[in-house]
Amino acid sequence: MSSNKKYWKSVEELDKNSSIVEALRNNEFVEEIPTDEFLGNNDALSSSSTSRRDFLKYVGFSTAAATLAACEGPVNKSIPYVLQPEQIIPGVADYYATSVFDGFDFANLLVKTREGRPIKIDNNTIAGAKFSANARIHASILSLYDSMRLKEPKIEGKNSTWSAVDSKIKSSIADAAAKGGQVVLLTNTLASPSTEKLIAEFIGKNPNAKHVVYDAVSESEALDAFETVYGERALVDYDFSKASLIVSVGADFLGGWQGGSYDSGYAKGRIPKAGKMSRHFQLEANMTLSGAAADKRLPMSIANQKQALVHIYNIVTGSSVAVSLEDKFKAEVTKAAQQLKAAGSKGVLVSGIQDKNAQLLVLAINQALVSEAFTTSGTRQIRKGSNAKVAQLVNDMKAGSVHTLIMSGVNPVYTLSDSTSFLEGLKKVKTSVAFSLKEDETALVSTVAAAVPHYLESWNDVSITKGTYGITQPTIRPLFNTKQFQDVLLSLNGSTGTFYDYIKANSSTIIAGSSWNKVLHDGIYVGAIPAATGGSADFSAAANALSKSKVAQGLELVLYTKTGMGDGQQANNPWLQEFPDPITRVSWDNYVTVSNADAKKYELSNEIVANGGLNGSYATITTADGLKLENVPVIVQPGQAVGTIGLALGYGRKAALKEEMMVGLNAYSLYKGFNNVQTVTLAKAGGEHEFACVQGQKTLMGRGDIIKETSLEIFNTKDAQFWNEQPMVSLDHKEVEATKVDLWESFDRSTGHHFNLSIDLNACTGCGACVIACHAENNVPVVGKSEVRRSRDMHWLRIDRYYSSESTFEGDNERKENIAGLSSSLSTFNEMEKAGDNPQVSFQPVMCQHCNHAPCETVCPVAATSHSRQGQNHMAYNRCVGTRYCANNCPYKVRRFNWFLYNKNSEFDYHMNDDLGRMVLNPDVNVRSRGVMEKCSMCIQMTQATILKAKREGRAIVDGEFQTACSNACSTGAMKFGDVNDSEAEITKLAADERMYHLLEHVGTKPNVIYHVKVRNT
Amino acid sequence: MKKVGNHNSISRKLFLGLALSLIFSLTSSAQEAAPAATDAAAAPAAATGGDAVKGKELFNANCAACHKLDAKATGPALRGIAGKYDASWLHKWVRNSSDLIKSGDAQAVKVFEENNKAVMSAFPQLSDGDIDNIIAYTSEPKAEAPAPAAGATEAVPGTGGSDGGVSNNIILGALSLVMLILVVMLFLVNQVLSKVAKANGIETAPKTPTTPIWKAFARNQFLVLVTAVFLLLASAYFVYGFLMQVGVDQDYAPIQPIHYSHRIHAGDNEINCKYCHSAARVSKNGGIPSLNVCMNCHKNIAEVAETTATPEYSKAFYDEQIQKLYTAVGWDKTTQTYTGKTQPVKWVRIHNLPDFVYFNHSQHVTVAGIECQTCHGPVQEYEIQKQFAPLTMGWCIDCHRKTDVKMEGNEYYTKIHDELSKKYGVDKLTAAQMGGLECGKCHY
């Protein structure tokens, strides 16, 4: 049965006596208006020098003055091109295909430009382009217009010229050759055939030069393991769509694990088709996106995960390595392993344990399964860094043997755990050059800070997986006096050409059977995909070694990267800072996640205070090596494995950041030896931290049936009415279906278009790409931490995260009845109270539901929000007077009020406050002003543009043409958009699907957003 | 003695008025008499016996694309060409100049090099007679522009032009003067008559004392009430009218950095609007043309024809505007090359829709096929472009209510038309019936 589970958003909600939770449920605007502050004090009022009369005079005068001033219209200038480029028509968008890899994220993109400026990132859907943009890539368009970027090259902190930089580097290299010092190129993983060739040429010319690859977030152990077995330094590109059983041991493959981007393949198997869907076991410490999506999640420490992995290895390969797995996990892990073995080639195992032996076992298990999802051809080239080589470099630097250090795409002063050693070594380096977008921590201490263009301004090529070749092409002229690292390398090599010519010449050897123009147009070329050969190593030795790995005393700190911040490159991006973490729903912050049990043990707590904001304790983390991070805010995380704590990398940056963005603490300082698991001790620190957490906000007032969920077994065997129950209401003392009762007269929408947006809860992984895409498309403002804390976030689209205990209410009742005797009752109740220890998680994207019978419309006193025939609920901003009645009457809490002017206002110093940042605004969508209500428009500017295009071309609209920003961004296919009046359209079938339901159906609002019941394969 | 004094003043005023009107009529006839002087000395002698009228036709058909009579264009100025070169050489040159250059003819090579090595098209179809006719035309003396009228400066409206007409203002002034004199005379006559009557002892009947009308009005409360209500309503009407025009910039015609005349381009020369405003076909913006679009024609049109000039704007004035374009786009008229030094033109935007309104030109121009003039007025008559329509929401809505959607031949509408025409029982559908009044169609 679907609807009798208890869903909750925060631990606080489980406390039935909490008055604050009650207040949050009942009030749309949690805070009381502080009238008492200025009206309560009679003395102050009467002694005020400004009398009421004076006040009225001022008001009258200023009104009259404002009125008179408003009569004069401003004179606007319109400046056309002198020479208009042929392909640019003002008012018409152009799209450019590009492939991008920034050292951490990668994707195949279409960049939308207007009047020569890129404004939005879309996914390239051409055949062969399989990597969709994640939230960070979607937001990277704003990083292009970052006002804190390095605008010209600097030598020793002073603005300089490129010729000076060139000669400085050249003379330094010559000096190094003369003195016999090393020249080191320290770069991120490049995955660029042309750049790699260029570097090889550079090393050929300078025998004293070497190239060190450094990934801020290391995958070195997995690379080492793969290299040992297959002789190639690469990562496996898993195809989860081919797996019917997925076992993940600590791998957050829907998050940042090995670059991520597995959502679309994974989601393909998650939508039940013909009664079948994949099953997913997740063994993990932190609560991750993958754990949230899993059918069965086992929270366990990394030490236990290692044992579990050996245990699975034993069962799958029939080995018998001794394991010391805790008993409480044994049954479940054995079950998973047996099912994995039974699935055979349809099974796959992945692991995120940073241990070479563990990674070897992953290869062994998948080999033994002959897994289809595991393939050694077309490997991922996006991580190449070697921990040992980076450590060697730091030692060399300290020894003084490095003469010239040229860095590109790395920020070791920030990302290295032992940055003091690096800084010490840097002092002994004669010339250090940092090619960087920002004057970041490393650029600040380097001799030369070389300004590089953003990827949207540069030429490059990228081979994300072996056998594919993509071109990064500029979509705008460089905004600043920047030069690419590769162009400087070319001039160091004595070449006079540009890197563009170099790529073009080099590509001809790669793109057999295609042409430069075609590859440039498509953005991607897929060639012959070579398979890695080899495939053997001493796996049993690895299993033995792993099973004997030491279990340290103390807590395990598991470092991870967040969906919003990633490795921290884009810390100055307000969209990403304001993006709430999908799991904790906290924005603008970094925090340590602690399990319920550990929170009690260390007396740490979270509480919701009177204004709806979340407060938390502080804790101090000390690693076994004595590294310390003080005053880390604490979030009590349901599902966190007991004995482990989680902390995200990528925060706590200070250089080249606006003050508002300097949030969180730098967890890289604890990332010792590139090991994401550290043994630590935790101690409570004084004070309370104020979070900007949106989880307690905009609740659906405790009305049920928000999430509908069932198991695959019930889904396959029972009637739809059983697991997708139609709500009944009483009409004339008779029970009738809620959908049949109507307060309003129906509106005929059978003609023309009628848009519906379908959201499949099974496919949604909570990745948040849609949230950022919506920001970019609809000019959604950023409001800042303190405003988010006041429930004033402006996200048109939020992804609600619900927890639910595994047991149902019915199950609970059954258990209660079965209690016999006092001792039994005590233990059973104790167990039942542990609801929050390992909850199930459901994500639910909620935006304006575009009700056919919208409650907001009836209460608007000025008819600013109104119906349309096409199913969209319109909002005319210029008509809105800001009564906020609509928000109060909206059962879904999707309306957002502009409490302040968020553009050109220095109080909100984000991108909309500077000329550069405003270049990202979509000229087709109005920028809202203060005092106006706004909400999701179902991207009416996009649907109207599609209609107009068809009208101009004189043709009917084809299914799939209608899109919204969120449905475009959704790589899992969870969001589908279309016209339900088109009987052939996919959306029409989805709307008629038996899994379909509406949010709060019994309210009778008849929404045009439809959801699909979540089915778990438990 | 008073009497005499009165008479005196009347006759003086009459005399003054007569004198004034005479002066005005004299100045106007003086302007009429201004002769259109020609300077015979400037005419070069005709070298060949061709027909200049036929020559003009041929010149316009074949040569005018690259040559002008008096100014350098792509090719050199051709007036008096017969004086510079031998006719038989010219025949050869016109038929195939490249051959002549290749043959090593010194003169031909020189001409070629003098003109930036621009190759002239060959005209083998022209006979010797044809070329002679053209030469005859180019040998005609230059017609001098009439001397500008005294005191008339360019771009100052209201002064008399060379056509000799007296401007309306002067006529009106004279008429009102005459009216004034008549009024004064009437008053004086009345005074004189009453004095005469007094002198003759004729008594006028004394007025019976009645209640003054205002008192009677004030006493009648009903009337006061009605009037007050009326006055209030009337003032409300005017206040409303005043407020409603705030922010409405109908007839806004700002001074532009370049005096661009739509009358000359769209009117006289009948250039299609969308030739220059091509973006209107596909974009939301109508699009102010970029300067390279201007140069498509103005590369060859460096000055306006004599006939283009109007009383208000002289030829020199228009030529100066073309020069402004050249400066902006960086075109050197003498060398016929682009200098690369550009100065984008800062036009003053006339049609300003607020940010919260979405308007798409292509929807109206391409899909609906509406004439540009429907919203922009008779642009082809505008010397100075102005905002024709009020651009208020009422104006938009009104049109959406009245205008039938052009659905014929557009497959997009097929299904919708069938369904909607059935629903409303009509064959034609207005934009409003299509949903063109919904808020979100224009506000997002």
C-alpha cells in the first residue's frame, strides 16, 4: 500500500510536541511582522520630533515629487552594429555545440547565445554525446561573468603584459636549463589530445622538464588498480542501463564518484517496464544521492565496507578469504552478494573505497560476473592524477631542485592538505607561474599570475572517454586580457601559430572519416573505441590484504564533494552557493554530518528556532595526525552510519571571492595523503551555528499523499487502485472520487495546446540540474544566506526531500499489538523510535503545479494571476500589487515573493548587482522588481517561442519540440514536458499511465504537473 | 478736443496696418522674382555629336552603378571625360578595358592604376553610337543649383522657401491684425455714436433693476448641486485624460544623430521596409539596420539628387547626413575604401515598450502578414520618424479583438482552426479568440 507511510523532512518533525513545527505548518510567512518594535513604545512615539502632521507633509511632498519626476520619460539609445556578423540577428538565439572538461566536471553541451553572449547551457543530444550537464556545469555560465576573475596577467602582484610574461617564462626556462634545475608543468587532468601533444613537444625541447598531473579530488587508487590489471591509467565507464542488479560499496555514482554523470544510464533501468526494474544495493557511510536512490541501503563504516567487499568477493568468486564483518550486516550483505552472483552478467559492482586492493577486487568481481555494465573499452580519461608523483613534486620543491613551476588548472595552496609544505617548497622555486581564472590562493603566491579565458571563451579539444573526441569552442570574445595556457606553451615551443590552428591540424589525425567543420558543428566525434587488454592480477592477495586492513579507534571522517560545490572551483558562483544540498537541504554552508546516535553521544543537536531557521551545534574535528578543524557546524543526518561523520570538500575559500561567498571551512586541510577517510576525534565546541536550511520551509501542511510509493512486488501483483489510490471525498453523504467533485466551472482546454509536465519519482535522483537550469532560464534572483534562512529563497523549482522509515503505519500497529510483556514492549518501542537511523529517501521536484482550478487565482484582488487555455497559470508581474494572498492560498507553497529589490542593489551583492553578472540574464524573461510575487511560468517564453517557430515555418508541432528549462536539463528522463492535446505525444501516454497521480489530489486543484508513483524494488 | 484725438489715433492705426500688409506682399513677390541663374561659362564644349537624352538613359542603365557625373564613386567622375581622352580610345576602353590594359596601352594602365586597380566591366553590347551618346551626356554642362533663398537656413522650418509662397504664419498674423483693427474700430464707432446720442439729447431706456443672475443661481440649490456635480465630473474626466497620457509617447519624434528620412528611402525610392529592417521577419526585434546595410546602397550614393531637396532641407544638408554615415562606418569617399575607424551611431530609440511586455515582430510581420504601417504609421511620408501608435495595452488589445488571424496556408493552424471555428461557429477567428488576450501571452 502506498500512502500510509509517515513522511518527514527533518528530525524535528518527528517530535509531536514541537510548537515550531506546528507553526511552520500553519503559517506561510513564519515570522511575525514586528509592529511592536515601532508602535509599542508610546514614549518614544510622543517625544519624536517628527509629528504626524510633518510625516504626512513629507509623504505628500515626496509623492508629488515622484509623480512629477515620473512624467518625463527617459531617453533610450539604440546602437546597432556597424558591421553586423552574418549569423547574428538581434533577438534570435544561436546555439554552439561544445564539449567541456574543467578538471573535475565534463559534459557535451549546447551553449545558447543571444547577441553574442552565452546565456544558457543545454545538453547536446546528438548521437554519441552522452554526458549531460550537471548542476555545476549549468551554473558555469555564470562563472564566465564572474566579476572577481583575473582580468590581466600579473607579475609579482603588479599588472603586466603578455609579452612580459612570455619573456619572463622563457628566460626562466633558459636559466633552469643553464643551472640544471627542473621545469615542472603541474596541471589538472587534461584529457585533451592536443594539449597533451603540446606538452610532450615542450618536454622534448626541454629535457629538464616534466609533467605532473594533479587531481584535487584524487581517484588515484582506482587508476592504480586499473593500470595494474589493464596497463592503462584510466577509469571504467560503467553502463548502468545494462545492469539489473547494482551493488555499490561506498560509491556515490549519482554524485561525484569518478566524475559522476551516471544518472541517465542508471535511470533507464529504474523505470519499471513490463514489471521489471533494476535493483540497487548501497553500502555507504554518508547519506548520498546514490544511497537515496537505492532500494536497499546499509549504512556502514568504511572499515565494514572493506570487509563487506571481501565478503562479496568470496561469494561471487567462490573464494574463502577470512572476513571480520559485523554480524548485523552479514545477512544483508550475503543476500546482496548472492543476488549479484545470480544476476551474473546483468550484475555490476562498484566501489568508492580509496584503496588499491579494494579497487582490484571491484575489477575481479566484475570480471567474474562477466558484467555487461563493466566494460574496459571506451574508458574515462578524466582522472589521471597520481598521488605519488604529486608528493614527489612537493619533496623536490622543498629540496630546491625545482627551478620553474608552471601550473595550470590547479590550486594546490588551497586543495593540498599539506599546503604549508607546498608553500615552503614554492619559496625555493625561482619562478612559479599560475595559469588561473581567478587570482586564487595559488596565483596570489606565484611569481606570475597568468589570466586564462573561461572555457566558453577558449579553444580546446577533449577526449572524455577513449575513442570520442570533442571540441571546446569559444562562444564569446574573451572578456578580459587573457591568454590560454596552450597558447603560451606554443610560444615557449617557438611556434608562432595559435592553439586553434594547432588543434585543427592535430584533429585531422584523429577524426578519420569526418571533417573539422562537422566535428565543430556536432561538438563530438565518435571514432573506433579501443578496448583495454590484459586483465589479471593477484586478486586473492588483494582480498587478503584488504580483509586485514586495520580498524582504527575513533570516528571515521568521510570526505566527499557536494552536488553544488564540487571541488570548489566555482566557489564564487552565487547560484551554486544558494543551491540547497539535495540531502540536507542546507545552502550557503559546509558542515559535518553526524548520525543520530553519535549526536547523542557527543551532545550535538539541531533545532528549529522561532523564525523557522535551523540552528546547530559546533564541533571540533581532530585527525589522528593532529590536523584540526575548529568550529565545524553540525547537521544531524538521518542515515549516517554510526561511527562515521561526513564533511564536504570545496568550501572555505577566501581568495578572489565576494565576501558573501566566503562560507564554510576548508576540508581539504584534512585530506591528508589524498585519503578521503580519516580517523578523527570529535568534540563539542561552544556556540550555535545558524544554517540557511530550507527543509523545514514550505511544508505541505502535513497533508498526506504527497509522495506515493509502493514496492515492485505490489506494483506487479496488485490493482492500480491499491497502490495508487484515488482519494475519496463526501458529496451529498456519498463517497465519490475527489476528481469528480468541482467547486469551479470547468474550462474547456481541448483545443490548441494543453501543456503537462510529468515527473517520474522513480527516475529522479535529486541531482539538481533542473534547479540551476531554471535559475539561468528565468532570471531567478539569488537572495543570500540570511534571506534563505528566513524562508525567502526564490527557487521556482525546489526538490523536496522526504525521509520515511521503512515500516508502514500498519506495520507499526501490527508490531504494537504483538507486544507481550514489559520487556518486550520496551525493546520494541525502542526499535520503533529509531525511525531516523536508516530512512528511505524520496525526492520530489515541486514547482508551480499550474492548476486548472487554481486557488491562487480566485484570491488575487487585482487579477494578476490568471488562467490560460494552454494549461499555464499566468503571472503578470506588472499587475501584481504584492498582497501575497495567492501565496497564502497556494496548497503547494510554490509562490515566491520579492521581499526586496534583488537587482542593482548593493545589499544583495550577487551577479545581478554588477554589469558583468547581468550579462547572463535571459532577455526574454522579465527581471522582477520589489514587492512582486513570482513563480514557475512553465517556461512560457520557451513554449511560445516553439509555437512561433512552427507558425513561421507553417507546420504543425512535432512531439518533443515543447520543452521547459527543467525538462531540457533532466538527463534521467524524470521530467517530461509536452502537449496532452496531441494524442500521439509521449506526455499523453504518461498522463494516462496508471502510476500517474496529482499532488494533493483531494484538494481538487486539477494540476497540470503530474507525478508518477515511486516503485522500489525491495 | 478729445474727439479729434480719437480720430487721429484711428487713422494712424489704419495707416500702419496698410503699410505692414504692403511690406509683406512686397517681400513675397521679391522672392518669387529670384532668377534661376545658370552659368554658361562652366559648360564644357560638347566633343561629339551624340544625343545627350539617349545618352542619359544609357548612362543610367549601364554606368550609374559605378560612375557619377561629378564625383568619384567606384570609378572616376565622368563629366567632361571627352575632354580628357580620345573618343576612339574611349570606345575601346568601354567595350573591354581589361583587354586594353593587357595590351599594354600606357594610358589604359595609368587609368587602371589611378582607380585602385578596379576592373571595369566590359560592355561589348554598346555600339560606338551608344558610347558617343553617353559621352554627349557626360559633356553636358553642370546645372547649377538655384541660389539659396535669402535668410532661409537649412532645417529651420517656418521661413519662406524659394517657391515664393507666403508662409501660413504670416497670413494668419496679418488676418489677426485686421480682425484686431476691426474690433477696435467697432468699439470706437460705438463710443462715437453714444457720444453723438448724448449730445443730441437722446435718452436710452434705463435698465430695470433685476436680481443679478449669479445671485439667482446661488439661491437655487438644485442648480448649484447639478453644476457642482458636473464640474467635478468634468474635472475628473480631464484629470483622468491627463493621467492616462503620462508615459504614452505618441508622436514622440526625437532629434536623431543622423537626419535619416524615411520619406526619401521608403517613400520616394520605394525601398521595402524589410530590406533594411530584415530582423523583423525572424526576430522579436524590428532591428535598426547595421551600417553595413546602409552601405549596400550608399557606397554609390554619396549625395542626393537635386530633386530630393525640399524647402526645409537643402541638398547640402542631406549630403552632410550621408557624410555622417561615412564617418560612422569609416568610409573614405575619395579613395573608396574603408578606413576601419568606426563610430557606432547612437540612435535615439523611439518605440520604447516597458520591460514587462514581450512583443515579437516576426509574429506580426511574418506570421500575421501585417503591414508595418499598421503600427508605425505612414512611415514613407515621415521626414522625421515618430511614434505613430500610442503603444498602450488598450491599443494592442483593441487590435487583437478586431483582427482576424491569417490562417490560410499555414499548417500550424489547421487543427486549431477546425476546432475553434466549430466552437465559436465562425469561419474567421480573431486573435482574441485564439487566446491573444491572455495575460501571459505578452507578460512574462
